[in-house]
Amino acid sequence: MAGIPIVIVAYFFGGVSWAWSHAWLVVPALVVAWLLLFVPSSTWARIRSTLVAPLRRSPRVEAPAVSLHKRDGRELIHSR
């Protein structure tokens, strides 16, 4: 039981040395995790719309409203 703290410290420093030798992988992963955790979703939506806006060919146009009930004067009584 006395060796457990030594093993924990050894694994900690082993992880730190691995992260140091693979900093090209660890640092971008930490930056992405930080951005995902601490940047609000409204900011992400604004960034996404800024990036996508130049790719749109024309401004978005809403579809015209179409009546679902066509009344042509030949309505049957039981169809009301």
C-alpha cells in the first residue's frame, strides 16, 4: 500500500512527459477543448454565418404562402 502514491506520481510524470513530447497534438486539442467549453453558442453561430455568407450565391428568399384550402365554388357539404 505504501507504493501506491509512488505509482500515481510515476504515471503523472509519465503522462506529462508524453504530452511534452507530443505537444504538436496536445496543444491544439487543449485549445479546441477550451473553445468548445467556454465560447458561447451565439458566438459560434455568428462565426459560422460569417464564414458561410460569401458562399451563398443569392440572398435567401422565403417561399410564398400557399393556401391549403382551394375554394372554387364546387365545395360539397360533407367536405366542410
